[in-house]
Amino acid sequence: MKKGQFGYISSMKKKSGLAALALAVLSVIVYMGGIRLFPENKTAVGIFTVVFCIPAAMALVRFIMFIRFASGKKEIYELTEKNRGNASPFYDAIITTPDKSYGVNVFIASGNNLIGYTEYEGADTAVIEKHLKDLYAANKFKDLNIKVFISRDKFLLRLDSLSDRDGDPRYEDKVLHLLGRLSL
């Protein structure tokens, strides 16, 4: 499943969890096999195993990041698809600011607007918006309006007003491409 598709977070939880487990088991097998095959070189086997553990540790960290979030509700996905018109969507984003990570169910790019909806309690939408504005400005996106909603009704109302607009699909694709690079 590609980043930005509905269900991406659930898919990545499974993939990263299985990868972390497989790499951890493989690290133990490499160590045990190395000790058995090369009993006189325990130090070299230990060093090789530690280096081999790095990908396992990275997979575990990735799993821990994804386990904290869930894919958005199917109801939000269906409502967004029904009401988005020709606006471009990006689902299941995890935005990491310097202080905290936030889950955002969906972003919609339409013209020079990027709107999002999050159902996560405690999501500080002002922090998310400021972080994204700074990153988009640093990447030379001028006049991009960014708004993240915690109210489903306000999000859908704004989505309805954006779905009637005709934006430049290439610009919207660039906006969402950068969002994909900024999202976990």
C-alpha cells in the first residue's frame, strides 16, 4: 500500500512489526550460529551481530511510531470521497513536529488550499498548521492556505466549498508529494 492511501497506517503497522520480529529473530540466529561455527572468534561474531541488529532496531522504532496511531475511520474516508469532487486527497498522515507527532486522517489539496481533518484527541491544530506552513514556505510554496480541522462538520463544509473549485492538478500533486515526504 502506498503512502497517502486509506489504510496505510494499518498496513505499515503489520509490515514494520513483522520486519522487526523477523530481523530480531535473524539476529539471534546469526549470533548463535556464529558462536557455534567460530567459537574462537566470539568478539568478531559479537561485532558482526551488533551491526546486524541495527536494521532490527530501526524496524522496531518504525513499528513503535506506527503503533501509536490508527488508520482513519472508514466513515470519514467515505464522506471525503463522496464530497471531494476533483480535489486531491492524502489519507493517514503522521506529521512529526519537533515536539510531538500528530495523526491526521485526511488532507485535501485544492487550488492553493490544503485542508486536513484529525479525529485524534489532543491534536493541536495550530501547531500542525504552523509546522506545515513553515515547511512549505521553506520549499518555496507561496500563498498556500493550510487549515486543519478537529470538527468533522466544519471540515466537510470547507471540503464542499473547495470541491467546486478548479485548481491546477500539477500544483496540487506537488503539494501532496511534499506532504508525503513530510509524513511518516
